[in-house]
Amino acid sequence: MLAVTEELLPSSLIGDAFQGGAIRIRSRRTVQLGPVHIEIRSNEADFRGFRFFSVLSPESPEPRGVKEPDFILSLCNLNVDGPWPRRELAARRDNSYRGKRMSAGYYLTDHFGAGAYLFNRGRHYWIFAEDFEPILWPYAVKYLLTLYSMEHQLLHLKAAGVAIDGQGVLLVGRGGSGKTVLLSHLCRAGAQFLSNTHALIDRQNLVGIRTAMRVRADEFFGPVIAARQLSPSVNVSEYTADPVLDLGWSSIESAPIRSVCLLDYRGAGHRLIREIDRDVLYDYMDQFSLAVNVYGLKEDLLDAVAGDVVRFSGELSRTRTRLRALIDGSRCYYLSCDAADPGNLQTICELLRSSKSKAM
């Protein structure tokens, strides 16, 4: 167990209203999301948010063998210790768009709850809240991955990814389009797991981000949920499963991208597997795959460049240039079928392994 330590807060954070000026840190881990390392600190003794991550450091005050974190997140539960000076927190929280929204109880898109208070000093972020389930993964992780990608000239996408015969396959599509179904069946058929939700693209190379997956108690995952006694996810009807430890999939850190597949499941009786026009795919991915768009992070990106509209425009332009290069350098497919059907799965596997494009 981690010995309880105290994190002294900068006096500029909450002023003199908080007697003691420190958060009692009871749990601390460094989580790895591909190339990104985030140290997460909490005043909760058993911080449940760690279950959403697959690659974590040992729980110790100074983890050895772990690189210096790219970011630090200090998460203070307002229902622990205290009493906390909520009025002072509300008055001194960041004046950014996200700081204002979180103070009003809106974290990101459809995630909301009691008021939360965001502070940022360089690479260190503090969040004071009552519940971190709708904040840590829905907002903080998405934002930090996007910020990292901007700083390191990477492309951050909402996408799943596998490697087949050493070649990367990117799976994109709106919610409910069938990405998780195809990803699961491809991995069970021998593909190597790369990403299930987030993907970082370094030129034409897919860098894997291994995280816990949200799965349902259906015919496919039900036996695993029971056997592994998996923990519930944020939604009561879903559970968290580690792709490697729980599902037994083989994984790989990165792979050169060969194919991009747009999934559009329209029912078991609908079957269309063909190439897709690159301009169509670009327009679709611009809205449904680019992290800054699909996660509603444009305000955060503008604040990250201190409101400089010229820099903001330049970052967006470079992001779209990387997306265009990714699509132009890949074989592009439209998959509208039931990937659980053995015949469809075989066709898809053959298509992704073939040297020439096909239409089915």
C-alpha cells in the first residue's frame, strides 16, 4: 500500500482559505497510453478510476523504471477530508472555457454532474470534484492525448486498430457502427490488438493505446465476464475488460498502416464490402474521427494556444493535413455487414490480407 503523503498546493491555487494547503495523497499510479505517461494522484485510498487503464506502474511513492510523466493529474475528492473551501475553489479555478463549464457541472458533451474545479500550472492539472467517473476518462484523458498529439506532431483519432501480418488496420465509425464487434472477431482470428478507442498516428504508423474495453454480457463476452469476475463500467450494463489479461488477445505496440475501414453496420441482412472514395472517407473522418471534433475539444485547443487564433488555425490545418496523408497512403474500405457472420469475417480477412483491392 502507498504510504499517505501530502501534496502541497501552490498558494496561487486556492489562496489562504484552505487551512493546511495540502492534499493527502492515498493512491498514486503512472498510467501509460501508448507513448503518453500520466501520473494520477488521488486522495482516495482505493481510486476506482485506475481500472480503466491497462498499463500501470507499481503502486509506490517513487515508481522505478518509469519515465518522467508527461502530465500529472491530482484528483481531489471533495467528499474526502475537508471541509474544502468550495467558494474559494469556484472563485479561483481556471478561467478557461473548460474551467467555467466544469464549475457549472458540465464536464464534456453529455457528461455532467456536481460542480468541479479545474486548475492548471504547466504540466500539472488539479481537479476538485465529488465523482471522477464522468471526468477522468470522458474529459481528462481525451484532452491530454489531444494536447500531446498537438505538441508532438501526431494525429489523434477516435478509432480502433489491429495488425494483420504486421500491417496496421484502422477501424473508424460512429458509435454503434460495429467497430468493437469486428475488432473482437479479428483478434480472435489471430490479428494483433493495437487500440480499441484511441489511436495516435505518427506519419503512417499506428501507435497502439491499450486501455480497458467496455463490454456487455452477451454471448461473446458473457462467459469472460463471469469467469474473470469483471468490474462494472460507468454504465451499469457494461463491464471493463483488459484486451490482453482478460480476453487473451495478442498485442503489438505499433504497426505501419495499410488499410482504413469505415464501418457502417445496418442490420444482419445488409452486406456491402467495397472500396470507398477517399474524399468521402476524409469528410467522414474529419467529423467522426478527429479527436478535436468528435470529442468537442476545440475550445480546449484554443485555450491551449492562449487564444491565439492564428496558432489555432495552424494546428487545425496541420491536423487535417495529417489526416489527408493517412487516407491517401492507405487502402480504404466501406464495410456494412455483420462481422460476427463467419462468411463476412472471412471475406474481410481475405480483403485486408490481399495485395489488390476488391469489391464484394
